[in-house]
Amino acid sequence: MTKGFTLWFTGLSGSGKTTLSQQLEGILLERGMKVEMLDGDVVRQNLSKGLGFSKEDRDINIRRIGFVCNLLTRNDVVAIGAAISPYKAIRAENRKLIGRYCEVYCKCPIDVLKNRDPKGLYEKALRGEIKGFTGVDDPYEPPDDAEVVCETDKESVEESIGKILKTLEILSYIPRLEDLYYSPSEEQKIRSRLKDLGYI
């Protein structure tokens, strides 16, 4: 049986966290794994109802998601967390707490996010109509040590998914399948990155 682990997606609003995590959830379920997904928006409606968007409240929210991910991981469930999680220190806390952890940074420039945004939230934030919007007038601290960086303005969903699956295989978090996703040269790039970060 596959041991549990946490797959943590971080990135700005609209960067592809939910899209990628939902696809990964389906693929891992098809592979026979137990999977639970904790999406930031859904968690805020339930587990973190009543919290605002101050730094303190954001930290509490991310710690709560990390706590649940840790419980799931300990019980051999694949926990997928998808939340903006803007601050490095709290992400590092969760990494240390959970142990079997793989961080995916969904990287995308503001200009692209603004064009993707159906609700026009970025435009409103840039005009000052929304205060405390992460990435505009509230900080987002990009990770330095994410196992996977998905440049979602340049990669297709399939390319990003392939990169994540290959990383999970190299980390021995999921069983290796015949190589459907990545060429040997691309795999070598992933291995080099993980080695440089000290993960393998």
C-alpha cells in the first residue's frame, strides 16, 4: 500500500492550483490511492469560516489546512492542499510538521492572471477598490524550495501534470509507471533540481 503524503499547491489566485490539483486527484484515485483534497476556498467556507484576511487569520487558515493534511498523511491518505498560502514561514511549518511533503508552486505573472480573471478582481484590486488582495497590495512570498515549479502561463495542463507525477515518482511517493509523461532529458532536469534542493 502506498504511504500517505501531502501535495501542497501554492500560488496566486487564478494561477492554476485548483485545476491542477483536481486533475491530480483524479489520476491518483485511478491509480488506486486514497486521496482527499482541501481547496482553499472550500476550507474557508467550512473549517475556517469566520476568519478574515489579516496576516494572522491567513496564517491560522494555512495552519489548519496543514494540520488536517498531516492527519491524513499519517493515515496513509494522499492529502492535496490547494491554497494561496502566501507566507514562506507558515509553508515551512507545514513542511516540517508533515514530513512526507511535496510543494508545487504555480507560477504565473500578474498580467496573465488579470486577463484570466472572469470576476475582474485583479482589475479592482489594481484600481484600489479591493484592499488586501494577495499579489497586488498584500504580499505573496514565492517559494525558494518548491519541489515543482509549474509555469502555468507557458505550460499546458498536461505538461504541468507530467512534471508533478514524475517528481512524485522520483521521490518514491507514488509507484513508477511506464514513462507516459516525460522524456529522459526532462526527467534528468527534475532529478537535478531535487538533488540541488537536497530532496534526493
